[in-house]
Amino acid sequence: MENHRYSDEEVAAVYRVIAERRDMRHFLPTPVAPEILTSVLQAAHQAPSVGLMQPWRFIRITDINIRKAIHQLVDEERIKTAHAIGEYENTTRMAEFLRLKVEGILECGELLVATLCDNREGQIFGRRTIPEMDIASVSCAIQNMWLAARAEGLGMGWVSIFDPIKLGSLLQIPADAKPIAVLCLGHVNTFYKEPMLIETGWKQAKQLSEMVMENQWKNTK
């Protein structure tokens, strides 16, 4: 039987990039080389997608005024999110959230917006009973991009704190398409040793053992 396994070094590299991927918020203004940006986007485009629908679209933001407008939209939603946290939890938690750095939109070398494409309703294969598979497919593309960026020594941050209707209007996205991620990509001074929300004490990660069940659902804490 043919051995399809990669070499030990190659396997280790795959697991290493997965383990060291971070959702970055702090960036250096150093530009990203065009060929590296192309490679990272190509990695995204090689992601799996249900029914080969390839629902991802990426809008590269090169206009500084549009970048500033996106930052303003995110900051507006950041305040609304803080108030929602205060109502759902408590004002102390709201204050803790407001101290978090949730994006690096104005600092990163490249800013991209990942969207779901338009005309998705015609894609039935794999979506008839689970229409959200289009979002799952775009998420796979973003994860590919994240891992490729980390392998290239670049940081990436996924910002989801925005009103999709307002962002769609700003970027003239068709009504039946939808922005799902503002992606900050660029050089960093250092990568977080742990995910930032763990380092800041905002939340603790759960263990794999809490996530794996056998044969049927089992309630966990």
C-alpha cells in the first residue's frame, strides 16, 4: 500500500502552523509584498466548498478613506456591543470589553473584506437542508488564508463587529451578497503566546475532552 503520509518534518509544520495561528489585533504598518498577498489569497481560493459553489469574494481596500469609514462602522458597533454586554451580563464586564483591542484596521498593511457572493439561492447541492453551508465554505477559505499568512510570518485578524447592511452599502455589495469578515492582514512585532482573549483574561478556552461525544449528545458544563 502506498504511503500517502508526509514526512515527519512536513507533518510537524502543519500542526505547528495550526497551533501558532492567532487572531491578531496589533500590526506594524509595513506593506505586504504583492506576491505574498497573492499566495495567501490563492490559499483561500483553494478551500473546499459545498457543491464547489466557491461562495467567497474578497474586496481589497486600498482607499484610505474607505478604510477609515470601515473603522468608524466597527467602532460604532463596538460601543453597541459593549452596551449589550452590560445589559446581558454587568457593567464591569462591559468596561472590560471596552478595554479590549478588537481590531487593527488602521494599522495593518492590508485590509480585505470577505463576503458571501450573490445569487446563492441557485446553489442547491449541499444547501437544501443546511443553507448555512455557504458561510461554512467561506469560513474554510478564511482559515486557509489565516494558516498561509502565519506560515509566511504575517498576522491576520478576523473582525466581525460591524453592521453588515451598512458595510454592504459602503462597499456597494449586491443586496443578496453579504459581508461576513473584515480581515486585517500584515506584519506584526510579535505573535501572542496564547489567543489574545486568554492573555487578557477575558475568557478561558475549553478542553477538547469537553467537545467530543460518542454516539449521542451529552450535556456538558
